[in-house]
Amino acid sequence: MKITPSRIGFVSTRFSGTDGVSLETVKWARILSEMGHECFYFAGESDRPEERTVIVPEAHFKHPDIEDLNHDLFDNYTRSSKTSGLIQAFRFHLKQHLYQFIRTFDINLLIVENALSLPMNIPLGLALSELIAETQIATIGHHHDFSWERSRFAVTAAEDYLRAAFPPTLPSIHHAVINSFAARQLALRTGASSSLIPNVMDFDHPPPPLDDVARGLRADLGIPDGAHLLLQPTRIVPRKRIELAIELARRVERECVLVITHKAGDEGSAYPERLRDYAELLGVPVIFGSEIVNHQRGELPDGRKIYALADAYLQADLVTYPSTVEGFGNAFLETIYYKRPIVLSTYEIFKTDIQPKGFRIIGFEDFIQDETVEQARAVLDNPALGESMAERNYEIGRRHYSYSMLRTKLAVLLSECLDT
């Protein structure tokens, strides 16, 4: 299938750090670049190449004015005319910058990463929808999460905006979702069809072995020699149920340190404080490691090392993933790629889309059971057991979630979008 090289504009609220949307965008951009396309970026925050990026602060969901709008729009059923006016002003401002982005880089295909499905920045979604309607530019809406999947968006004064732009159903938009449940719900709620493209890892190229740089992570985090490293490689938000990872660390009755790699994210500081209090109550050492763990290595202004997320995985004795809801499960896939054993809550998408493929995990449902603790303890006491599980899982991952699979699916999707 031969596709004319395109100039592709990725659009989101941010392309930075270790959140799932940013990480998957890196993978899509890599594959698309290998296919001969050029990739550019529009966001409120970005760590992508400066010469290929447009940053507009108001596109970020953390911009103070956008946060104020979200405060007015959610947990309320009515909004003021002032709020409506501000939304329209920001919509127009962002739309003008999007037009300039398209002109500057001669973009002929947009890939919108979650900004047309999760209403973290309503003016950005409205601006995109209006621009796409006006230009009929070929667009892929890559939807990782939807508003109907998050309880905090259930009570809203923005129902008209959600129906118009999250997601919009326009003829030039092709929708891509990451799980089968999302595909069914999108069709049920909007009538739109979609392509199912799960998250991926580069299984055709195994991770590099542990090197001297990675070995420094334990010492820099203050983990004692001989202690087991339990890794929680997620953002700190309530649906991740990190308190269950703390409970597990206490109940295995081994010297364990729980390391949480990501930041608190977009849902406030109350939950991180609750975790600190809970860990202190149970006597479990918990390290919040986001300051020195990122998606790639680097250095802080004070000279301390920044470790890659990969370094943390390679040092982990056991990965914890007790989420109640996931769009797909990036941390699960990363764990499989880095050949680590995992304890996870069997969330709905795992049950329907992933588990039938035969992965070996330490699973539980609503709470940590004695059997869960015993299995986790066995893996900590006998590393060969975890290695056996991990090797089998890697081979399954290579069959179902590789870059080769993504390359094939993107070729088909681009062909449909560009009518080639």
C-alpha cells in the first residue's frame, strides 16, 4: 500500500512527560516518520523539537483561565453568560493559532490526541471542531478517554459543548479508539464508526540490559540494599487505587519500598496527601519519584540525574497496577515489555480485550485477597518464578501489541483518511 508522504500535525493539550497520551504519541510519530511522513506539534506544553512545535499556553488544561472555566462548567448544571463569552473568546483565540499552525507547516492531516474526546479544555475542542468543519481537513481523532467514562464530568453545564465537540461527528474526521468498549460506546452514543488501535510497545526490539546509569536509581531514591522495589508506574489519581499497592507492600511481610513514578496529574492534591497518611499509618516506605523519573534521561538544574521510566522498570521486583478503570493500560503493556511480573486489578478492558490472549498475571478483583498476597510473596521470594511469567508474557505481547501491528493499522487508516 503506497501512501503519499504527508505533513501531519499532532494536536493536544500537552505533549510532555510520562502520561499515556504523550507516550503513545511518541510511538505514532515514530512509526509515521519511518513511513516517510513529517510530524509537527501544537499544544499548551511540549517537549518535542522546538522547530516543529507551536506552543499556545491557553491550549493547556492547567492554564489558570481554563481551570477557572472547568470549575464553572463541572459540578454545575447552569453557567453564566460571562462563562459562555469567555469560552467563545478562547475558542476564537485558539482557532486562529491552529490556522496559523496549519499554514506555517503546510499541514494536510491532523491527528488530535484526546482533545476531542476528554473535555479537559473545552475551548480547544470547540476550536478544533470549528476549524475542521470550515476546512474539511483530513483528521484522525485518536481517543484515549471519553467524558462518559469519568464521573467528574457527569454533572455539567457544558452538555451542549460536549455534544458538539467531544467528539464531533464530521465527515473528514476518522475516529481511532484504544479498546473495544470505547468503539461500542462511541457508535451507540454518536453513530460514528471507529478503528480499534490498541497501545503498543516495540516488542521486535527487546529493552536494553540494565546499565551503570540505571543501577544508580535505587541509591538516588534512597532505597536500602536488599529491599524489594515495588513499582507503581502511574499518575497519582484516585482511580489508580494506589492505597491497595501500599496495603500489598505491608501484607507481603517482606522489606519493600513502593516507588510511584508519576506526578499527581489533573485531579488535585488531596489524594497524594491521603496516600502519604495511609503509608505512614501502615508503616510502608513510599517514595514519590516523579522529580527524578521521566520518559527519558537527563539532568536537573542542581546536577542530579533524571532517570528514564525504563530504568525504573528494569529495577523493579514487582509492578503494582490496582486501577479500577483504564482506557487500555499503558503500565501493563510497559511491564510486559520490560519483562517484570505484575499484580493488577482485572479492570473491565483488561478482561475483555487483553486477558483472553493468555497473559500470566497476579490478578484480583475489588480488593487484595490472601491469595493475591501469597502469589506476590512467592514472586518476591523466587525471582525465577517472575521471570518465567514475564518471558511468556513478552512473547504474547510481541504477537498482539507490536510496532509492526501499529504500522499496518496506520497505513490502512491513513489510506482511508487521504483517499489514496
